Amino acid sequence: MLRSLRVSNYILIGSLETSFPEGLSIISGETGAGKSILLGALALVLGGKGDVSMVGPAGDSCIVEAEFTLTPEVKAFLQENDLPFDDEGIILRRVVSRSGRSRSFLCDEPVAATTLQELAGLLVDIHSQHQTLRLQDRMFRLEALDLFAGAGAERETCAGLWSSLQEAKRHLESVREAKERAQREEDYNRALVEKLQEANLQPGELPELEEEQKRLAHAEELMEMLSEADGILSSEEYSPAMQLKQVQRLLEKAVKFIGPMEGLAQRLEAARLEVEDIEADVSAQLTRLDVSPSRLEQVESRLSLLYSLMQKHGVQTVEELIAERDALAAAVEYAGTLEEEEKAARKEVERLQGLYAASSGKLHTMREKASAPFAISIEKQLHALDLDNAAFRVALSPAAAGPTGEDAVDFLFSSTGKEPRDVAKAASGGELSRIMLSLKACMAHFRKMPTLVFDEIDTGVSGSTADKMGSLVCSMGTRMQVIAITHLPQVAAKGNAHFLVSRKADVTSMHLLDAQGRVMEIARMLSGASITQAAIENAKSLLG
């Protein structure tokens, strides 16, 4: 339940702090006093939208803080989402700055506003003045019937299956698209792979072929140059090696007279040996030199094939061509596996469709079974609220499949008991208020919501009907905390506590009334601005 509410610099509320007791709390005040502002502050701290218009004139930000007791459902939610809490309760806080920035806190730790919204669904149900419009909402009608039918667990199962089914369908569609794409590309890819495989690509062959092509293309010129070099190096009379040998001998003789000549002789010997090695290599190159035009043609043909393939596939090396070949081969192989993957995906969709249909069918059966008792329950409540001849019916009809099954629920109403029609078209404003109160009373009982806030749910009723509505709201207060904003003295007199909202000099405030204050406030509600003695006596009678 809501223990306390603290508001600072929120629109016209400068500073407000109040505690709420168990049972039924009444909030009243003159029109324009700021009751709706107070409700807006509560909605803000429960995750509602915050904007700069909420910041009052007394500072750069507004702060709203609410403390709630900890229920088992709330504790489970907090533990599941690893959120902070205290065994004595939790404190929610919203801060909106003049810049428009909004911050949310749970037990002094920052959280997302969506977290407060999720918690709000477990803490408070706020019934606003215009919520009778929800009678036209398919989801609200389904929720009301399902709560009565005890179908909450099956609804969750059905919603989970629906979500899984949609995901499975998306997966099946993606596999189908991939299969169609692969089938369109398979023949083309296969042809590419075959050409690349026929090419018998070898890593590193391109630079070797290019080098060989250069040699073959200039074979005759090379033959002349190497032949001449070989002739010079291998000449018996004038070869460099022979000349170095002769110089070496002379230097060795000179060693007898000049000692350092020995080192020079050794260096000449090393040079001679190196020249002899060069001579052998030149001779070997000359021997290996291929001047075959047919080999040149083969090399150039191979190079032409490689260049063509590289250009076609947009690569620069044979190694990249090999990688492209392997990737295309893998794509061709993958195309063959998509058929089985599609079969498996289709099978999963069919499995989930069967489970969803079973869950949806179970929901339908539960709703069908609960429709008549639910209608009777609401109808009895309407009779108790001075709609003696009212008829209320629940009509089930097929609807498009969705997370809540395949049912649509319509509420039919007739104030005379004859020919019930759509409640939104057949009921007056006062009748809609009573229907909504009856539904809320039923839903609150099954939902086990700790706190219910009514914002003038008694609009459009008066007299004995107002008294009976007050009694119904009061009876709800025995099972849960109820906070009712009202203009009707018959309802206000039923409260366990009564708060008065007032406005002076554009500042809204709220305080708890004592016994005498309650008498005077209810007397005001009975008689208006001029409180008569008769109104005071009538107020005492109502309170008594």
C-alpha cells in the first residue's frame, strides 16, 4: 500500500508531505483546488511522463517521492530484476529539472522510468475521470473477464507461445529468402567454382610465371649477353681468373722482399675463387636458358588466364583467387543445406502453432465458462447501485490471433433489461460510472492490487445511488487500500480518513481533517459556499 507521498515544487504545490492509512481514504476539495495536480504527482512518481511544465516557481526542479509497503509480488519482481529494496518497504522518487531532464530512483539508486512503470502495475491502479472510455478497449474487457476466470497463468502461457511463434515464423521466412537467393545464385556460383577449380590454382605461381615470361620473351638477347660474358670468363688466355692467378704468383714472390704483400696475395686468391664461382654460375645459366617459343606461349597463356580470373573476381593475387574459390564452394554447399533447414524451421512453426492453438482454445473455454457468472456478478452489483432492471451480458466472438488468444469480448448493457447493446452506446454517464466501479471492484478482488485510486468515479450519480457507491467503495477498503477523490458527501462520509485539498494564493496544499473538520467539509459538500446548520446536522448524520 501507499504509505506516504512527498511533493516539492510540483506545479502549484510548494511543499507537501502526507501519510495514508489502510482502508478507505477520501480526498475532497473545491473545484480547481488542485486534486488533479496531486494525482498527476502520483502518476509521475509511478513512471509517468515528466516535462518542464511540472517544475514550480520555487526552484530549478520538482521532486515527488512515494513510499510503499513491500508485497510478495513486488519483492519477487525486485529480486528477479536485481533491484534494491528494504524489507520494510520501497521508496520511489522522480526528479524533473527545469531543463526538462527527468531522473528516476528506487531506494536512492538510479533506475529507468520504465522500471517504475513496471512496478506501478504491481503497486497502484489509478482510475482517472475519463477511464470509462476503457470500456471500449478490447484489452481491458479481456483482462476483466480473464481475471474473473482465473486465466492469468494461461494468458502468460499463450502470450509466450505467440511470441515464440512469431519469432519462429520470422526465422522460417529468413530461411526461405536465403534459400531462394541461394537457388538463384547456385548455378552461377557452381560455374564460377568449376572454372576456378579447372584453373588448378597454385599459391605463389604468379610471380614465378611473370619472371619466367620475362626470361622467355628476351631469350635471344639474354643468350647473346650470357654467351659473351661466358666467353670472357672462360677464355684460357685472357680469363679474369687466369689473370688474377698470374698476379697472385707475382705477389707471392714479392713477399720475400715486402712482407705485407702476403695479405694482398691472399685477397687476390679469394677474389679469384669468387670469379671462378661467377664463371660457373654464368655457364649454368647459359645452359638452362630456354629459348623455346612453345614454352613462352604456354606461360603467356597461363598468365592470361590468371589475369582474367583476377579481374573477374576483383582480386590482386592468386591467393585471393583461391580464397574466393573456397568461399563460392562453401556457398554452393550451404545452398544444399537450406532445404533441410527450411524443413526444420517449418516443423518448428507447426509445433508452436499447435501449442498456441491449444492454449488459445483453453483460454476460450475458460472465458466461455466464466462469461455468464461474470455477467451475473456485475449485474448484481449494478442492481445494488440502483440500476434495478439493468441487464449486463458478456459476448464472445472470434478475433484475429494475438498474444491474448483469438477472442474478442464485448460488454452489452441495458438499463431496462431489454435488448442489451454495446455498453458504450447504451449507457449514460452515471450508468457508465457504476458499471466501471462494479468492474473495478471485481478486478481488484481477483488482481489483489494493494492500492486502488479512484478519481471521481462517482461522476454523474447522486442521492441514494451515491450512498450505495460509497458503501461499495468502503467495502473495497476492507480488502485493500482505496484512495477516492470525490465531490459526493455520501461517498466522503464512508472514509476511514479524510484529506482536504485547498488552494490559496495559487499554492495547493493538503491536510488530514480531524472529526470536526470532516463535519464541516461534508457540510460544505452538501450545501456549497454557505454552510447551514441543517447541512452540519446532515453531515453529522452521514458520518454517524
